[in-house]
Amino acid sequence: MHVFYLLEQEEVVTREVPDPNSTILPGVRWGRPDALFTPCYWMTQYWMNLNSLSAPSHRIGSSFQEEVIACLLGGHGISGEVGNAAFQYLKECGIFESSFNDPETIATFLRTPLTINGRKVVYRFWSQKARYIANALNVLQGFDEATFTPISLRNWLMELNGIGAKTASWIVRNWTGSNEVAILDIHIIRAGILMKMYSTDDHVERKYFEMEGRFLTLSEKMGAAPSHLDALIWAQMRSTPRIVNVCLKNMSRPLQVDHREMPSAEPQSKPYQLLLQ
């Protein structure tokens, strides 16, 4: 029997973990809990962070309409800090409380430099996103999301301009707390590649729901809520770019992901030796 030790309320707790060579998904070994980014690593990280994950508030906006716009402002090429700052600025401009729902007015707001961590930043893709936001504001007037299931709500959202499977899933997870969807952004995809749950032939623009199914099954096998596991993996992968970069470089095959989700260039990593399995 393989045992993992953790502290819970000042008590040492032992939990059994699977044999490292056993599989959690076809072709995916559990690995060891002390080896970075294996399924067993993520499961034990989930256990250790369970108290902070038990009742998270993923919502960004105070209404469903606001949540849609907040998530529309994120995505490819836009950091969370910039997206959130742009959302807060649009709120201050009153786009949710007035008739400022034409693309030209919203584009003017989005072009206004934002101050983030002491420096001025201009929101990228301001023209395109202004059109998407104006359309969403008009469509969402009087819309009642409570009449939908999480999956039917996602399907409906994907009919809006500028909203694909990932953004629609993000909105649904944030607003409903649903565990029926997963947000497959660059960080989750990288984690999946390191676990060998995803391959270089997997691209979210063509296989989103198939890849999502694997993530949901992985979560189920771990006994983890997908919405919480998704958030945990996202936070760790995003906060350790150098280590993640080294791990990816040490893999025998090159990384290929949806080019629309690729972030800006990251600093080169030092050649640390990291055990992956």
C-alpha cells in the first residue's frame, strides 16, 4: 500500500494513493505524488488545498450579463490582470447601466490606457472585442439564464459572436459553479500534455468536447470536483512558468497547442532537473 501524509486541522492524516504504475486513464499512469505534474501529484495537491477550494467564488461580475462581458474580455493574448482591469473600467464607464452599447463607444473606452501594477497598458483587440461586447449587451437584455441547464446554457452562449467552447465553459463554470464543464485554456492543456492525457494531435478548436471529457473523467477518478481541480491546476501552472517550461522541454515530443491560446513569450528557464514520473 502506498500512503500519503498530510495535515488537516493540526492532525496528521494518512491517505492511500494508487500504485504509480497503475493507470487512471488509458495510457495515463498515476505516477508518484512527489513527482511534479503527475495525476497523483494533482490529486494530493487537491487534498492539501481542499479547505481553500471548498467554497470558492469564481464569479467576476455581479450579474450574468456582467459575467459574460468579463469573460469575453479575457482569452487569447489577454492576461487575467488586463482583462479584469478592462472589465472594471467598462463598469465604471456605465456600459451596464446606460445606452453605451454601441461598438464605437465601447471601442473608445477600451482604447483608454489602463494602469496595472504601476504601468500603462492598452487593451489589445479593442476593436474586435468592442463589437462582440456590443452584440452581447443587446442580445442579453431581458435574458433569463436560470431557465437553462449548464450544458444548454453553454450551447446557447456559443451562438454569440466571439464566444467559443472555452469562453462559454468559463462563463458557465463561473456563474453556475457547474462541474459538467471544464475550461481548457493553455495552462490546463499543458498540464494534460505533461500527464500524457493529451497528445500533440489534440487541438481544442477541433476536439474541445472530447478533451473536456477526458478531464472530467480524470477528476472523477481522483474524487475531485472538476471546477475546483481546474482552478487549482490553472493557478499552479500559471504561477510557475519557468518550471512548466523546463518540464515541457524535457519531454521527448514537442508541445503543440491551439495557437489562439498561446501566451506571450516567457523568460528562458534554468536547466533544473525535474522528475516528471
